[in-house]
Amino acid sequence: MPAISFPVGGERELRLDLFRGLALWLIFIDHLPPNLLTWFTIRNYGFSDATEIFIFISGYTAAFVYGRAMLQSGFVVATARVLRRVWQIYVAHVFLFTIFLAEISYVATSFENPLYSEEMGIMDFLKQPDVTIVQALLLRFRPVNMDVLPLYIVLMLFLPLILWVMKWRESICYSCSAHGARWAAPGECRGFFRRRSRCGFRLPTCSRRSASR
């Protein structure tokens, strides 16, 4: 029996839209100058900010949608739908990247302030536009605040394989995700995990030897 299960019905999950919208508002507030509202965002009280929440909910939504397609239509059809979505996100990123470069270049030229271009991370484009455009199309050049969609594109490319593994061996995905989160966590969070490990708390592992302890 498949390990992935979904609620019956094709209605839109409004709870995901709600929390994703709240995450976008928190991201917007975090980019404002320091004020009263910025003290109420989660980046002041945790190991991450609302960007991680947005990525997590987007990944959950993608698994919710394309996991259903994989169960109903098979791996090939679900992969084709994922790749089509990746292409749409890629086109949107290139479009936003073009508008971003045009806007920042115009503002920096109008105010004759080269530090503005340096702060926004487009100095390489102004010096070598031909090379930088190629790097941008390969998702290697990312100006300030333009790295979320490239990250989402790369993660979506791995989604068909992840869903296929979850369909048959979901424990492998859970264990690898836990260890990946532990490896990618900031120093404060890794210290928390180490203290928990000394107290007898251990993250799940992929090996049979550890599972037998």
C-alpha cells in the first residue's frame, strides 16, 4: 500500500494559503527599517525567519499536489507536471531578474551613486554584462533578495525522485531530512542538538545498526 495519503477531493487547501500569506507578510516586515513591527517577527526569537517557513509550506504544497498526481497517474506524468512547473518558475525568475536589473541600474545612474549598485549586488553585471547574463540564466548569479526562486527551482527538480522514494520507503526521506537539517542548521541549533544527544536524545538514522540500538 502506498505510504503517501491525501484527503479526498480536489479543493484548494486554504490553510496553506493562509500561512504562506502570513510568511510573505513577515518577510516584507523583516526587510523594513527597524521599527515596532520588526520586533514581532519570528527571526528575533528562533533559529530562522519567515523565508524558511515559506519554503517549507511551498514544499509541502508541492508534495500535496504532485504526490497525488504520482499516485493517480504514475511517475512519468507527475515528473512531466513538475518539470512544467519548474519551467514556469524559471521564466518568472528571468522576467523578475530583468526588471530588477533595469530598475537598479536606472536608480544608480540617476542618483550617481555607485555604492547603491554594489549594495544591491549588480556590480558584476555592470562590469561584465555578457558573462553575468549567462551566469544568471544558469542560476549562478543572484543579486540581493533574488535567491529564493533559484532555490525553489533546484528543490523542485529533486521533487519527483523524493516523492518516488517516499512512496516506497518514506523512512529514508525522514531520516535524511533530519540529518540534513542538523547539518545545515546554524551554530546555535547544532549546539542544541549536541546537548540533546548527550542527554539521550538522538535523531533518526538511515543505518540498520543505529536503528537496532
